[in-house]
Amino acid sequence: MSGAHPDGRDPALLGSAVDKLVTDSGWATDVAVRSVFARWQALVGEEVANHCTPQGFDDGSLIVRTDSTAWATELKLLAPTVVRRLNEELGHGTVARIVVQGPAGVSWRRGPRSVRDGRGPRDTYG
């Protein structure tokens, strides 16, 4: 029976219920890091965000892909500042380091003149 005082059977606000679910499930770090992905431009600035995008988070390392080798070098120089800024937002020690990946190379596996079953034995003598 519900009385004059709140108990576990009373309706709860949606926000507090979601916060409890996240905390009880151990998802707090994952949710915080995903919020970084959503707010990337606000956290690092428009110019950096136009050339660098977060790709993943693994064991304290934020993986960021850049669109050129020049921006990869620039982000490596900015990494301590970005890590400090991210830890201010997420809590101390959440992001330990930034792993910078340069632009992905061109893939020659697609196109009208590619071989679908592999390149073969590469034998020119029959």
C-alpha cells in the first residue's frame, strides 16, 4: 500500500529511470563517449571537426580518422589539449589517449575491370 511517503511502486520520471538503468548496467562510460560523438564539433571546434571524425572508443583510447595526413599531424599535436577537454566533459581519466588514423587508402577492389574471384595464380605461362 502506498502511503504518504514515496516508495518503489510510485511512478518515476523517465530521465531518472534511464539514469538508473545506465548506472545499474555499467553503461555510463559508453553513454558518455557516445555523447562525445554527437557533440564532437562543439568540443573540438568547427575547423577540426570538418577534417577529423571520431571512429570508436576502446579501453580509454579514442580513435579518430582524419581526411588528410596534414590533419593527422595537426591532431597529433593537438591531442593533449583535446584529451584534457574531453576529460573535463566526461570525467577525469575517461580518455587516456587519442589514436589518430590517417585517410583510408584507395580501394581497387571495385570497378568495371576488377576480378571478382581474386587475382589468380599470377602465372603468365599458361
